[in-house]
Amino acid sequence: MSCLNGGSWNGQVCLCPNGFTGNLCQDRVPVVVCQNGGTWDGLKCQCTSLFYGPRCEDVVDSIEIEQTVSASVEVTVTVTSQNYSEQLQDRQSDEFKKFNKTFTEQMAKIYAGIPEYDGVVIKGLRKGSIVVDYDVILKAPYTEGYENVVEDIRNNVKEKIQNATAQQVLVDNNCSKEFLLCFNSAATSVQNISITETPEEACRRQAGEDFAKYVTLEYKDTKLHCITPCSSGYKASLDCHYGKCQLQRSGPQCLCLTTDTHWYSGETCDWGIQKSLVYGLVGAGAAVLLVILVILGVFSFRFRREANRQRSRVSQLQRWNEEDGRDPGAFHNVGFNHNEEQEDYVHLGSMYSNFGATLRHIDPERKIQIQRPQVVMTSL
């Protein structure tokens, strides 16, 4: 089958690159962005254990973790009942596969009395007849003080393999009927035990590098769960009140809800305000603002009207002066005009009202010469 646009045939369907679909990857579609460490496998987003969804956008509630501690013991034995060949270096060769099967079955019999035994892994084969370096895989219960339990298991492993290799020596080029392999008892070596993974480490591994610091372990219904602050129903759960917890690379965050009647905010969405109250406050504020604008408009109108009245009054006075033939700038005050009918009467209102208007035309730089009055002496 020929898959288009970089697709690959897996024997059943075309695995299309991101952005293409169809039985031959012939149709272009929008690129799917897999979030939170998810990867595109040609058909869909493959999410990490901590997330799910079409784009790995949702965090799982919890991951159940096996309540065991994984450990391994390094052991070296020498098989004397078979000869070494270079084919044993190729793990895909039939010779290696046959030896691996026989050796695994033999070790299962030797360690049968150890309940924590979980198999062996051959790390390397060397000459002499066949020197086997391998790890004994153990799974111990996860309990308080599990380190001491694991050390006791290591001693048990050492005792079992030393006893077995001491008994299963080659006699007349034959092994006993119970075992398929014979060993050189003097070449058996058991090294220190190492803890390969605790439940905490398993939890962080399944969470992935970006989210490992946000996960923790907690028991629920006698089972051990790997949880995040966004998991619900646990002691370490983040209470978002009126919101939804979302786990991001920057940490857990509460996304607050908006309902028909309330807006919610705050770090944990615990602060809410009624929409009707906000609308009422906004309406009241708008009403107060409108009243203020009306008052300002009234004062502005009255001020402009008074200013226009004063300008009109000044203009009228200027026209009167021009009609009377007075030069602008002359010092003149009609308030001191002589009245033939009442010589001792002074029009004070006219004086004060016109005095200011005529001063506008006075040139302060113009010099005025006043002649000193002459005194005439007369004889009596």
C-alpha cells in the first residue's frame, strides 16, 4: 500500500503525519496540537498517563500506583555445562534466545522460595565457560522501613544462589536431572542491592518531567493513588469553589465560572458578586453622573449668559461715547457734568458706571502737562 504525504503503512492502515487524514493520507486537515506532552501517532494524540482527551487537554483524576518497591541485585555466575560462542553476543540470534530461556527457567527454580522474586535480566555474557552477569529483579512491599526489608531480601537471594551453585556442579560432564545448567560454585558473586523505583518515583515518572513536581501520593480505599492538586476527593486537592482546576506547566490554576447570576474571581474562585448588584451600582453611578452634568450645564449656561450681558453693556457704553463725540482714551467722567438746574447735585450712579468704561481708553504712556495756577496779588 502506497501512503501519500509522508504516511507509513503498518500492515493494516496508513499512519498519517499530523495534518493529513484519509485511507491514503490524501486529505489535508488542520494540524492537531497535542498538549501536555502528548504526541501524534498517525491516528490520534497519544497522551501521557496524567492526561486524556482528543488533545490531551484534561488531567486524569488519579493514577493507581502499585504498592511495591522495585529493586535489583547484581549477580555473577559461571555456567560450566555449555561452551561459549560469539553468537551469544547477538541478542536476536537463536542461540542467545535459547540460552536466555534455559537460564531464566533455571533461576526461577533457584529463587522459587523468595516471594519478592520477579525474574532475571541478563546484562552480558563472557567467555570462561559462559560467565553470566545478570540482575535479580525484586518487588518488595511498600511499607514503612522498606529499606530494611529490601536488604533482608538481598541476603536471601545471596543464600539461595550460593547454595544452588554449590550443589549444581558438573559431575561426569552431566548436571543433575533437576537442573539444566551446572555452575562453578567458586565463581558465584552477589553484589549490593539497589532500589530502582519507589512509588514516589513511579508517580513522578508517569506524570512526566514537566508535571512531576506537582504530583503526590495519597491512600484512598486502601489503595495508593498518584494525584495532582486538581484531583477531587483527596486531602491534597485544591478547592476551586466556583471554578475548575486546570493543571498547567506553571502549576495548578483555578478557572473561575460565570453564571447567569454571578461572576466569580479570586485564586480559588471563592469570591463572587451578583450581576444584578453590579448593574444597579452602574445604573446609580450613571444617574449621579447625569445629575452632575445637568448641574454643570445649568451653571455653564448662566455663566455664558452673564458674560454676554456684560459684553453687551460694555459695547453699548462704547457706542454712547462715540455718539457724544468723545475720543477713545480721553479722561472723561460724565458723573461730574454740571447741571444747570441743580448745580450742587452730582449723579453718583452715572459717575461710577461710566468711570470704568472711559479708563479703558487711557494711554498710560502719554504725558499730561498741568499748568501751575498763577497767584495775582492785588492791593486793597
